[in-house]
Amino acid sequence: MMHRTAAKTLVVLATALTATGAVLAQTTPAADPAPAATSPLTANISLTTNYKFRGQDQDTIGHNGLYKTRGVKPAVQGGFDYAFGESGFYVGNWNSSVNWLSGNSIEMDIYGGYKMKVGVFDLDFGVLTYVYPGNHLGNTTELYGAATYSDDALGAFTAKYSHTVSKDYFGFAGAANGSGLKGRNSGYLNLSYAKEIIPHLTLKAAVGYTHLSSDIRNNTGYKSYVDYNVGASWDFGGGLSLAGAVVGANKKGAYLAVVNPGFGPIGAQTQSINKAQFIATLTKTF
């Protein structure tokens, strides 16, 4: 039988331990919740007033078969990217409505690559194929490489080079169009800059240079040219943004499309697909 004094001592000790445990439970910080898992799949959809690719209109054929001169030529665009964990490898697809090839109404871009960090640079290497179902004359494959340097004070600078490895080059040359000309070794260099100047508002600018293969330059009227893109975007939050930019290119005279074939004393009228346009684009990312 336990002595009464010993029993009282045990009760006091138990009470003290219980109280101490309660205090510890209140003062010990809770463990941080595990970070939410990042989905390997991201997607986007856009509505734009005009689609220009490297400064050139991608909606050119009107109902009468002549060039569309109006500035607003809406296009629906969207795609997805899938990242393979932390490996750096990814694949993706991007699509847009287009109208510059007879029998075709969509551009499908299929790509895959590898991203990595080297020092202060974010590097990106991959291969991209442009597919035009309904008219394969435009089908083109390129290898690309890009380097980005980002600084909170200075902004983000990106240099990207794309090199054509297919004979076919956007209908300008290749086996598909029967010209016998090679588009291989055409290249595109793009330099871009972006800087958030106030919360939600980011200024953007880019300049690009398209170097056509010698076959195209020497045997057609097409010339290598420079394109530009200057504008800004507003981030509404929740993946929704609105961008506006002036987009165009030089060497307008080398890229003319017929607006009016001309009748009698009135000669044919043309307009360049490189003509500058203001383009607004609403994008939602998921």
C-alpha cells in the first residue's frame, strides 16, 4: 500500500508535468506546411487582334483571294507545356489560327527541349517543328538555343537563335513546293528585353533578324530583314494579362501582297505583310 505522503507527491509531480507540457505545446512553433506540389503541366489561351510571326502577317487571304488590308484580323491561340520534374527536360505544343496557305487554317508548333542554369544565365535548347495541316508547304523544323539574364533592377535580357534544319522553309523553299530551292541554314536571331516598371505593368521590346538561305536570297525577290516589337503588358493576377505592342518589319518592298489586281488604267495595288500594326492580346494561363 502506497504511503499517503508519497501519493500526494506523485499527484503534484504529474500536475506540474502536465502544465509544463501545455506550455510547451503553446510556445513551440508549428512545423511549416509542406510546399504545394507544382504541376508539371501548364497551359495558356489567347485572343489577339492580329497574329504576326517575325513581323509578318499570318492572316492574309481574304474571301476574294486578295490580301486583307484591315488592321484587325483576330486569331485564337493556345497551347501547353509539360516539364519532366526537376530534370530540365520539357515538351510542348502551341497553336494559332492562320490564313496564309490555301486549304490550311491552323499553325501547330510541336517542340521539346532542355533548360538549365549556368552561372547567372538561364539556358534553353530545343527543337521545334511548325506544322500546317491541310497544306504542308509551310512545314519547317528549327533548332534553337536561348540565354536569359535577369536582374531585379535592370530587367530581363534574352538572346535566342533559331536555325532551320529542314529543306522546307515556310513555303519560300523546299522539296514540298517543287522549287528545288533549299531553306536549310536560314536563321533567326532575336534579342528581347522586359522590365516591370510599376507593380503589374511590364515594358517589353524585341528586335529580330531573319537571315534567309542563299538559295532563297539569290533566286527569289525575298530579302533578309529585321523585325521589331515594342509594347507593354498588364498583369491582372490569377494568370490573366493584357498586352499591347507595335509589331512590324523593314524590307516592306520585298514582301508585297496584291490588294487589287487593277483594271484598265488603274494598276495593281499592293500592301506589305511587313507593315507595322498595333496588336492587343488577352492571355489566360493555367
